[in-house]
Amino acid sequence: MNSKQTKWFFLLLLALIWGSSFILIKRGLVGLTPFQLGSLRIIFAAVFLLAIGFKTLPNIPQGKWKYIAVTSLFGTFIPAFLFSIAETQIDSSISAILNSLTPLNTLILGILAFGLNFKRSQVFGVIIGLVGSLLLIFNGALHHPEQNYYYAILVIIASICYAINVNLIKKYLSDLSPLTISTGNFAVMLLPACLILYFSGFSDILILEKTQHSILFILILGVVGTGIANIIFFKLIQISSPVFATSVTYLIPIVAFFWGLLDNEMLTPIQFFGAFIILIGVYLSAKK
């Protein structure tokens, strides 16, 4: 498989994995609080990655640990909790669609902070994507008054965190292997996640059957949707570009939408139109 085929294979695989993550979060929230879910997700991923990648940690130069720490914060730690909190109020498919703003934010941050060159069509793409997002959110708030669409802002913040992460990895960590970056990230996050779980009252609900079922969903989310997916994602960044890697968010909403349909979630026609506009914006922003 040549490099072009490899990057597209990784892109499609990531779309399938991450597109399924939103419904797993929704299922996990049945028996867990957002902070318990986020911390368990990190802990499961950390244990898995340390088991297979602990020996790679000495490969991280001392001067690069600060970038490992920062990318762990923006790439996983903050978004893990933001998505969990957001999905207590909005549908999983809405979260997935808004997550597709990541390439737009990657472009904006790349231009403002990392000296990335850009074209006029990419600027139009950013504007179109933002218009689609506003349409999606405001129409959803109008037709789903039982949901608090202010929580959609948390998903947008998470997408900005992802954008910071991919730009930092491309600029400062491209010389490290994906397994090394992933293991280093989760080694940094393991202790804070354990502390959050300990103080969340998790031990008081562990015996509940619904909690145990939720833990199984988060185990899958942590190992596959976070641990394995991070390795694939970092590899994709290294063999392509930050904007191409984050264009996986074109496909994530499609996977998440079908999971949402199976779980009786439904978008309004205007929300479909808003989602379509977002994807046009993402396409234009990623176009060379």
C-alpha cells in the first residue's frame, strides 16, 4: 500500500472509530457523570497504551516533554470532559457535526499562530462553516426546547483544542513515533484522571448495574476510540498534513448520524442544511 492509499485508509478507519465514539459517550452517560466518564476514558486508554508502549517513553527527549504535556491537555484531556458534559444536553449526532469545525479551526490557528499560508477560498470556507454552525445550533434550539443548545459551545471549544493539538504535533513532535507520542500523552494524564475519578464519588455507584454497563461502553471508547485512534491519528498527521488529518471530520458526522438514527435521534430539515453548509465550508478550507 503506497503512502497515498495509506493515508486514505487511516482516514476512513478513523472516521469509523471516532464516528462511533459519540454514541458510546451517550451510552456511558446512562450510568456515569460526565467527569466520571471523561476520567475513565482517559484511564482505560492510558493503561492500554502504557502496556504496549511504555518502552518507548525514553525516546522522548527531555526538552519535548513540555510539548507532550500541552498536546495531552488540548488533544484529549480537555475535550474528553467537554464532549461528556455537552452530550448531557444535546444529541450525539449534533456533537459530531459541530466537531467537524476542527479543520476550520486548524486553518485559522495555523494562519494566526503557526505561519500557515492560505488561499482566499479557504477564508470563504471558514466563513461558510461558521454560518452553517450557527444555523445548526439556532434551529436546533428552536425545535428542541428540551435541549440546552448553549452546551454546543463546549463542542466548539473542544474542536479548537483539537486544532491547537494537531498544529503543535506537526510542528514540534513529527520526529517521534505515533506510539511514543500517544503513550507520553496518556502517561501525563493518568494521575490527574485518577484523582478526578476518585473525588467524583465513583466508588459509591460502582455496584449499580447501569454503572457497570456504562463502564463497558467506556472501556471500548477508551481503548479503541481513544488509545488506538490516537496512534492512527498521529501517524496520519505525520504522513499528510494537519488540515488533511482533521478532514476526518467530514466523515465522522455521517457515521455518527446513522448511529443516532438507530437511537431515535433526528435532525430537522434546516439542521440537515446547516450540516451540509458546514461540510462545504470544511471542504473549501482544506482545499489546496
